[in-house]
Amino acid sequence: MNRIFTFIGKSIENHPFRVLFATLAVGIVMIAGARGISMATGNDTLVGSETKVYQNQTDMEATFGGDSILVLFQEEQPGAILAVDNLARMWRVENRLQYKAGIYSLMSPASLIHEMTVKQTEMITGKMGELTQGLTGMGGALTDIGNTLLEKELPDPALLEAKIQSLSSATANFDRLIQGQTTLGQGMTGISQGTAATAAGLQEMGQKLSDLGQTATGNSALQMQLGVLSENLTKSAEGLQNLSAKAALLVGGTQDTATALGIIKEKIATETQGMASSFSGGITVTELQTMAEGFTTMGGNLQNIAGALSTFQEKSAMLEPTLPKTQEEADLLLYEEGELRSAFTNVVQNEDTAMMIVKLEGGLTDVQKEDVIASLKEALTAEKFDTLSYVVSGKPVLDTALKSEMKINMMTMVLFALMIMLVVLALVFKVQWRMLSLLVITVSVIATLGFMGWISVPVTMVSMAVFPILIGLGIDYSIQFHNRYQEEGSVADTVKYLGKAVFIAVLATVLGFLSLYISPVPMIRDFGKMLTLGVIISFLGSLFLLLPILQIRKIVTVPQPKSRINPGSQLAAFPQKKRLAQGFTQGILKLRYPVILLIVLLSTLGFLMDSRIGVETDMEAFMPQDMPALTDLKTVREVMGSTDQVVLYFKGDDLSSAHSLAYLLSLGEDLQMEYPEIITDVRSLADSAMTLAGPGSHTAEDYAETAKTLPEAMARMFITEDKTQGAMLLNIKHLSTEELSAFIDSLKVTLSEHNFTGEVAGKSVLDVEMVKGLTSGRIAMTGLGLLLIFAILLLIYRNLVKALIPILPVVSIIGLSSGFMYLFGIRFTPITATLGALVLGMGTEMTIMLMERYVEERNRGVAKVEAMGIAVESIGMAILASGLTTVGGFSVLLLSDFVILKDFGIMTVVNISLAILSTFILLPPLLYILDRFLFSRKEMAAMEKSAELQTEDRAESA
């Protein structure tokens, strides 16, 4: 390894321009990938795609849609919420989005009214056939009687009487007319032409009967009967004409018509019976001929009416149901006996609020969701709801706002991190061109961002903290190389003496971060990837960008000697610095046993307290609390009672059967009784059918029939078209993830007791799975990090003690950190759960650098105490500078609006500070006590010989 770094150092020193240009070329290519960087907040950042929970969620969303965008309307003027003009605006908004890609369903008061008119239109046009058949049958009977009466010879009285009786029996066809008019009462305003045609035909029929009655002057009984029949037909015609004028009020008009037709039916039956008996009283041939002509005319008119209705039925497909034009028409559909119809309970919360629910398709990308949200807001703005205010909310809206907030916070944190670095370097790092390290790390961070874009690693709410971390951590390598170059005056010697040590430190850091890869949470794995890439790129930047620039500066300025500056002479030039380093080191070494005992005791107590530290799992608590999207979501939740759901997803043969609906009703009632403090509402196909059926005693068969009439937008929420997949929605109160986890575990037990064979899904279940993965994997990640670092150090050093010493101070930091969190009441969060792995990566780097310098000085024959003093003084200032810059990088997290990052910032500042202290307080005593185990016998002999030579040199100098 030494040969490799010797070669690298000489290459940079001999060809600095080539190395610099090649590095810049590679850097430009990497930075170009920044255009492809993305922000991710979807399900795939929370739970691994290989887990059953994720697969259940994916299947459920593919069948019943994904998250919903909620538009809460609130009236600003009394009575405006369901005003016909606002309903029209809602409908136009839905029409704008009707063919928008990514939308699964739309539901609002307007869309439900429209579906009601569609269904009523279908029912009415279906009944038109029955009306046509009834009128055709009656018209044929009247025509047959008239034709018989017009025969050349007077027919046999018995035959004529039989024909009259056939007219009486034909009145049964009026039952179809009556049923048709009753059905019309449920319908739409678009049949005014049909009712007008019916009115005209009946009026003409009534006139013909009246004319026929006038000719029957010789038979007063017949004349009176025909007059009564004519009067009833005329009244019926007047009722239909009034119905045509007020088509929207079909309920009352058609009921009157049905009643009138019923009277006509009874009267015709009675009068035809009387007509049949009147022949026994005698009737003249002239009277009979006139009456026959009247019957023929009436029969033809009735058949004409039937033809008009048949034409209306054929053309009805061309008619398009529309929303009511007047408030009176709208209220007929909205209210029943003064109460809001049960079909609207999902979208009308109370008298002054209503809801539009835009359910998205499952599996949409964040970009697709943002596109739908933008289109929805554009459509709402275009409609100008003057008397209503509205709030657009829901998880997709919150996620979009969260991504925007993340971008702003990330840029702010990076800017402040750079400013803090600037101040720290100016105050602590006293070398020429000290700000060069800041330039190098800035380029390295941007290159890391670009490389993430090339390999499609997204930025999440957790991983956006990586950039200030990299600024604080990555600058350490530049500072170490710059500091050693200042001491050596040669790039080749700097890389030769320091390259291996820094590489080992980088390798240990990377291995610590690699432990994050075992996390079951994708965004933590991405966090680990970003940290690993960032550390490696920062190391390469300090090697191939910083050092070539320093060498070029050396070439174009006054040449400097390439020989190494003697550490002793350097210390002599700064006596105060030397005395401080020596005094501090000697003091710590004198108190080595009490120091070690105290730190071990405190660390042990911290580890014991670790299990008592609370866990903060409410995802909303991690966000900026004044974020408008979060405020809007809380407003919607307050009105609706809940925006959180657990979905029961199941499959079967016929889930709309009476048996299935009865089971769902029973299950829903039991769950509400079992969890009254958590479940606020249960919604399923069965509950919706029960609501629509209204109060009263109903059977499961009744509910099965009612379910067939549910609006399509509502039915799609609970059952597929083939009736083989269903969903039950449990609306629950907003719970912390810890409370939610306990509820879901209990719910699964309850469901098993009810022989429920489906799956428990929903966004809430994903949140629980994510937090379980974060908290349960915390100890495993830390343990794996320790094992990996120890293994690689053992492989490199081939010395058990030498591999163990750099890790021991870091282990103590983890214990001390736990004690600090318990003492100050700081709870674990999803990101602070990674602190163990992060501390391993960052802390080990400091301990390795100090140990390597100590070993280097000991190999030169310097005594233990003096070697420790030189190590602390020379590399200690670089460690202190890099440690403070790292603290500064992490401290900008305290400025974040994200609560989760603030907590993380506090703990990382504490942990890095502890790492600095343990490097200077705990590591020197450990190295001093275990010194004889750090070297082989051959190395010890060489050290003794070097010490003797140095003693002789000092004696000669004296």
C-alpha cells in the first residue's frame, strides 16, 4: 500500500497540470448528472419493495387507487355550499379533469347529482317500451271495435257485445301507462316533448269521444257514458300539458297523471260494461256507425301516441343528462323530506362544508402526482368560487410541499455550512491558502450530487442531511493533507507519509456507513449510499484536486526545499504550542487510569439507559410545523374527523352477495365496538348500501339490491367490476406510529377471530413498517459497523490490539451519547437511529489519524510520552480543525425547519464533540498502556536502535 501512495505522490508532484485537468474533466462529467437528481417521498422510500406489506399496498392501490387529494369547500355566504351555481362550478372542475392521466376517480356533490340523473334517465327510457306497448294494445282494441261496427251488415249483437267486452279487458293496458308515469316521477326534465305528445293524443281522444257522444242522441245512457269518458281524458291531457311545462317537477305531475290514468281505467271498464248492456235498450244503425268511426279514430290516435313514444325511446340515447338549472330542481335531488339524502354523506360534512375527493391511481410517480395537483388547482382557480373558499390537501399535496421545503432547506443548510467552514478555517487552520480546502469540498459535494443523479439515487427527507454532513466530514481529508503538506513541503512526501493513514481512515468510515445498507428502510439505505459516495469522492478530491493545486502554486511561486521539516525544529519554533501539547499530554497520561475508569463507567451507564430512551414516531412531528400544507391537512382533518385510514383488502367469488354484505356489516359493527376510541368511521359496500337504503327494517337481500344502485364513483371505492375484490375503509384518529403499531397488531388478532382472510393495508401500515425497520435495525447496524471496521483494520494491521484501539474510544462515545439523550429527554427518531453507524464512521477516522502519527513517531525511535506529544501537537491541530468544521457542518442542521433534522443536528454536534474529546483524552492513555502490543519484536528492536542514535546525536550536539 505504501508503494501505491508513493507512486501517486510522485505522479502528482511531477505532473500536477495533467492530474488537475484530468480531475476537472471527470468532475465536470459527474456534476452534469445533477440535472437528473430527484426528490422522493413515495412508498418506495419507506418500505422495501420485496416486503409483503409493500406488495399488499401495491396490489390494493392497483385495484382501488392510491392516495386521495382532498378539496374542502367552506361557504362564505349562507346557503352557498350546495347552491346550483357552485354545483355547476364543481362539475366543470371535474369535467376538466375527467380525462387527466393518473386520476382513478372523482367524487363531489355535483358528480353524485349527475350520476343520479344518469340512472333516472336510464330507468325512464327503459319504461318507454312498456308505455308504447300499453298504448298500442289499447289503440288496436278500439280500432277493432270500430271496424266491426262499420261492417256492411249489423253484426250479431252477441259478437258486438264481445267486441265491447274486449275493449273493457284492454283497459288492463292502462296498468303499464300508470307504471310508466310513476317511473317518470323519478326522472329528468328532458322528457317534456314525450309528455306533450301524450297530452295532445289524449286530448284529441277525449274530443272524439265527446263528438261520438253528441251523435248518440237516441241513447241517453250511452251519451252520458261517452261524455264522462271524454271529460276524464280531457282532464288527463291537461295534467300532462302542465307536466310538460314543469318538467323538473315530474314527481308531482306524473303522480297526478298516474292517478288520472287509474280513474280512466276504472271508468272505461265501467262504461264499456254499460255500453255492452245498452245494446239491449236498442241502438240505431246511424248511432252505431258514428260510434264506430269514433272508436276507429281513437284507436288510431292511441297508436300514434305509441309511435311518438317509441321514437322518443330510440332517440333518448342522444340526450345527455345535465345538472339541474334551478335551485328548486337541485333541491329535489339533494333532499328528501327536508333531509339531505344519504348518498351525499361522504361528500357533505355539514351545512356549510363539502368535499371533492380526487383519488389517484396507484403507483404514480411524484412527478405525475405533482402534475395532477397542478391541474386541479388550475381548474379550481379558473372557476372563481366567489361565495366559497377551498383548501386543497391530502397526502399527495403534503408530499409535494414537503419536497419543495426540502429543496429550500437543503440549499439553506449548505450555504450556512460553507459560511461556518469559512469562519472555522480562518480562526483555527493557520496555513497558507487555508480556504483552498473549502473550495475542494464544495466541488466534491457538487460532484457527489451529480453522481447521485447518474445512478438514480433520490434525495429523501433523511438523506437531504447528507450534504452538510459531507461538508463537515469531507473537509477533514483536505485539511489533513494540507496540514501535512505545510509540514513536509513536498506533495510526494505528504502522500507517502499520510496517504495510507487517510486511506485507512476513509475505509473505516466507509465501512461504518456500509452498515446502513442492512436497514430495511430504503431511504436509510440511500442515505448510506450517499454518505459512502460522498466520503470517497471527498477523499479523491483532496488527493487529486487539492494537492495538484498546491504543487502548481509551488511551481509558479518561490521554490521550496523538498526535504522534510524536522518535527522537533517545528515545535521549537512555537514553544508555547509545544509546551501546551506536552503539558496536556503528560497530564492525561499521568491520570490515565482514573480517566479510563471514569469514561468506562459513564459509557456503561449510558448503554444501560439506552433501552429507556423514548422513540418519536409521528411523521408529521418531524416536518416544519408552520408549513401551510401541514396546516391545511390539520384543517381538513378537523372537519372530516380523520384523514388517516387502514384498509382491509380481501378477495372472493361474489362480494356483492347478500351473504358477503351481511358479513361486512357484522364485521364493521364489531370493529367499532372493539375500538371506539380509535375507529371513527367504517365504510364498505355494505355500509354504503345500508346508508342509501335509509332507516327501517331491511334484510341483507335488500342491501344487495340497493348496492346495485350505488353511484359508480362510490362503488369503485369498495368493489371491483367483477365483484371478486373488495375493500373496507377504517377511518381512524391521528395516532403516533407507536400507538398505530399497537392498534394494527391488535386489529390483526381481532380479524383472525372473525375469520377474516384478507390483508391489512394502507399508508398507516407502511408508516408502522418503516419505523419498525428503523428502530429494530439500530443495534444491528451499529454492531455490523463495529465488526466491519474491526475486520478491515485487523486485515490491514495484522495486529489484534492495533485493530481494536481505534474502535474503543468510539464505542465509549456511543454509550455516552445514549446517556446524554436519556438525561436530556431526547427521543430517538428515524434518522437519529443511524447515529451509532455515523459515529463509528466519523469517530474512527480521528482515532486512526492520531494513532498512525503516534506509531510513525515511535518508529523513528521517539519515546512514548514525547511521541504522543508530537502526535497531539502536529496532527492534533488538524484533527481539532477538521473536528470543529465537522461540528460546524452538523450545527447548520439546527437551523433547519425540519424538527427531525434539528434533533439530528443536536445529537451529531454532541457526538462529534465527544469524538474529539475521546480522541485526545481516552486514546492517548490507551496507546500508552498498550504500546508494547502495537509493534512486533523486529519493530521494537528497530525503535530501540533509532532511539540510541538520536541519543548519540543529542550528546554530540551538546
